Amino acid sequence: MAKGQERSSNWLVVPQAAQALDQMKFEIAQELGIQIPADGYMGYIASRDNGAIGGNITRRLVQMAEQQLSGQTGMTR
């Protein structure tokens, strides 16, 4: 997320998670071959690409939660 931008309706239960989520966003974008501008502003990226990034973030977070609930420690993709 670019500096100075606030999440409008999405708030984090653990505010320290924002940095981890941003890092995940950049990792997933790189895996998908989507270039995110250095300033972090995503406004010029196609909606389809933003949706792909968000969908993959959600998929990965659900996978991590399922693994945690099942007692597994390693993360697979």
C-alpha cells in the first residue's frame, strides 16, 4: 500500500500484520508476473490483475489457517 493511503472498510485485527500482507502482495504479484510500481500505488494496474493478486492472497491465507488448525507447520504451495 502506498504511503498515506488508508484502508477504508478493511481493518486489521493485528495492525502489525499490515507489513506482512504488503510483503505477501509483492511476492504474489512477482509470481504472477505483475509489475507493481515502486511507490506501491496500484491504481494503474488492471482490475483483473488486482483481483488475481487479492484472490491469491486469500487462497494463501486460507491455506495457512487450515494448516495451523490441523497442526501442520510447513507451508506448501
